[in-house]
Amino acid sequence: MVTMTNDCIQAQPWPKTYFPAETTFPTCIRETYDKGYIIGGWFEQNGYPYQSYLLKTTINGDMLWSKRLSLGTDYTSIGDVNQTFDNGFIISGTTAAYGSERHTFIMKLNACGEKEWCRIYTSDGPNWESWGFSVYPVPGGYIMGVQGYGTDPDKRIWLFRLDNNGETIWQKVLAQNDTSIWGEDAQQLYITKNYDFIVSGDCYYPDPNVPYLSWLHPLLLKNDSSGNSTWESPLLQFNGDTTFGQGVHSLTDNQGMIYTTGRRIYRAGTASPGDKPALFRTTASGSLVSCAVLAPEASVGETIPFSWLMDSTLVMGAGWGTLSDPKLGFFKTDKLGNILQTRILMFKIADISQQITTFDNKVVATVDHPLVGTAEKTTVFKVNSALEDDTLYNYPFVYDSLCPHAIPSNLILLDCIVVNVDEPFRQPERLAMRAWPNPASAIVHIDLPDYLITLLKTRSFNVSTLHQQWGTATLSIYNLDGKLMWQKDVKRQEKEIECTVEDWQNGLYMVKLTFAGVPVANIKVIVSH
């Protein structure tokens, strides 16, 4: 193992520090199409966040422009930002722009950093707060992970599937199958190459020996591309020992193995109590197969974000040590968590909020720490595959080439469309199908529902998904003997369907609506001539 330190970080081309006169906290960083970087975070004023910022840099970390997101002095912070398929930006986070509670927002910007649309999600429930912790472009729209708190303790982690215009296609509440899971918190959403969704976080789970006691464990949740639960896996034990701790960030390899950073907690009374930075390795079905503790001597510590290098090694941002001797840096490991190299960036208490591997196999990470003065600052480190400070590029790159004009630094107002996440449930009539006249003699009119709820039943659990948009469903009518009398593929936009029944015998008929092969609504119709 090789260990390096950075004794004079301000003398190097990297790191870069932004907004040195203000207290700022970076939350996310991505590489953009022009090989620059987009960074999201928030400002603090008098101990409270009051505006988000979005910052664009060159490949060398020099600022090109910045945007502030706000609607005054509201509590607004960015949770994640990603580049979209049209090379704009999709942003999620939280804001108190509408009311005293913080609510999730999602915003789409074009390639010039101009707002195209924005949504804020509220709830009728008192004291319901939420924030968008991850957002990604997917074919036909976006997927967003939301962490919520409120009066319903069973609705804490959500997935929202949106179309390209920000309209909700479906919304899904996760961690609904294992009733022993409670107090679940999500940290990150990861998308596999098959567009399955893996959420990393933690939860409380009962002690098998003392059921009335619950302990904190890492948690992985996997859902398919339609939002249906594939499995839920609290990481409870490894080699017969209970794995107390938390999960933060997950990635997969080409064989489908899942790697999750976080911390393993050793309780008082063990040989070395405290929080240790750890790498959890699980199968594609969520079974824990290894847990590598990266700093067993630490009393505090956690691995936070991480990324692959081209040689299939891992680089993990981490903090570890003791309160009197803290360290922040990178661990470079193999897939089993064996340390190949360590880079200590600083001997300070700080956080690496997110990191990426660039197109040329470099690692870029956002850090908040008191680099200048005592207030926390947005700082970006960039190292090569050997964990050495990256050198500056001396040949030109063309930035923001998809925008026909220079992009200004300015304020983007959070004057968004407000969406109530409870709306489909507050209006049950929009989930129902209606037939009229009933009884019918010649023609029956069938009103289609606005929303569809599919219920998938397995031997282990039931999964329900709310579809706020749907393409084509099948409307069928059967007699009491089960004979199909009439069938038609219908679209949501049609709203009302007509069926001629004047040649049918008097009696009772069943009208069924199916979506993706699953029944979603049914009603009875009487034909009487």
C-alpha cells in the first residue's frame, strides 16, 4: 500500500476553491459534453441555506458562469444535477419557496442554462418535507429519487418517473414489502445498464435475538425500469457478525455485483468500537458476500462517493481517524476492498460530497471544508489514476458550444408549477372507470380513468404502482360465462369510449381494463332492451 499526503494544497493547480467570500456547501459534480464540469450546491446565511448555486467550469476548473436558484430568501438547496440527452441540465433538490416546509423541486435547463420547466412537489399531510436526492435522464424522460418525512412513517423513499416535459408518468413508494424495515433513509440512486434502479441508504431492523430492539443497518433497494420492486435487502450479517452501519453510494460491475460505500459501526464493548469506512459487496440479488473495513483503527469514519477507474479498481472518497486526528482523502482498492493506495488530502474534518471518473481516467471530487478562513467553502480536487494532483491542460477546449450566445451568471427564479403528490389519492374518482347509461339498451359509454394503479402479486409480496400517464390499455367486455363480447385498445386521451350492445342478450356483463397485462379497473354493466 502506498500513502501520500498533500502538504501544500494551495500551491498546486488543483484544488480549486469557489465563492471564497461566502459559506458554501457543494453537493454534486458531473462532467459535461465539452469536458468541463457542472457543480451544484448551496449558500449559507446566518446558519441557514437560502439559495442554491449551479457552477460551470472549464476542464482546468476555471469558472465559466454560475447561476443562483431562489425565490427570495427561501431555504433552497440542490441535491443532484445531471446532463440531459440534449446536453441541457436536470436538477433536483429542496426548497421552502412555497410554505414553511421544505419540498422537492425538479428543474430542467437548456444548454444555455435557461429554465425550460420546473415542478415543486407538496403534500396535504402536515409537516411533510422532502428533497430530491438523485435525478437522471432516462429514455423518454427522467427518474428522480425523493426522501420524504411526514406523518406517514411508511412513506419515506419515493421514485418519480417523469416525461420530457416534467409530467409525472408514475410515482412509487419504496420499502413497502418487508414490514420489519422502518426509519429508512435514502442517500443515492444508481441506474444499471438495463435501467434498473438501485437505492442505497440505511434503515432500522429488529435484533433477531431481542426483537423489541432495532439497530441501524445498510439498506439496498432494487426496482425494475417500471418501478416495481425486485428486492429489498437490509445488510444484516457477514460471517456471522451483525453489520451495523449505513450505505451511501452504489455501483455495479459487468457481472452485476453491487458495491456500496458507507460505514460499519462497531458498538461499545467490541475490541475497537466506532465508525469505520467500509465497502460492502453484494450479489445481483442483494446478498451480502463481503464487507471490507478500510481503516480498522478509526473511531470515526465513512466512505462516501466512489468511482471506477479503467483498470477496474475503485477510488473511494473517505473521511476517517479520530475527532482529534481527522483525515480526508481517497482509498484506491481492488474489488474486494484491498487497499492499493491511500491519498490524504487534508487533516481536517470535511466531507467529499460526490466524485466522478472523467473521460481521461481522472477523478474529480467536490469537498466542503475550511480551506480559506474558518467558513466552509466549495472546493474541487482532481487527481490522476495514481492519486497525484492533476496537471493543467495547455491546449484549448471549446465550451458551451451548443449555446449561440455567451451564458451569463444570473438568478433563476423558482416560480414553478406546484404539484400535490397526494392528488391522485385525494380524487379517487380519477382512478375509477364509469359506464353510462347503466342499464344500457343500445350504446354504453365508458369513461376511462385518468390514473391507473397496477397491483403485482408474488408469493412474497404485493407491489402497487401509480401511473399518472399511460399509453395504451385494453378495454374488454365479457358475459357471465366468460365469453369475450367486445375488445378495444384504448388511449388515455380518448377519455370516453362507445360500445354498441343493441344485439346483446339482456343480462349482466363485466367491463375490464388491463394495462401491461395487469387488471387496473372493472365495472359491471346491465344490458336491458
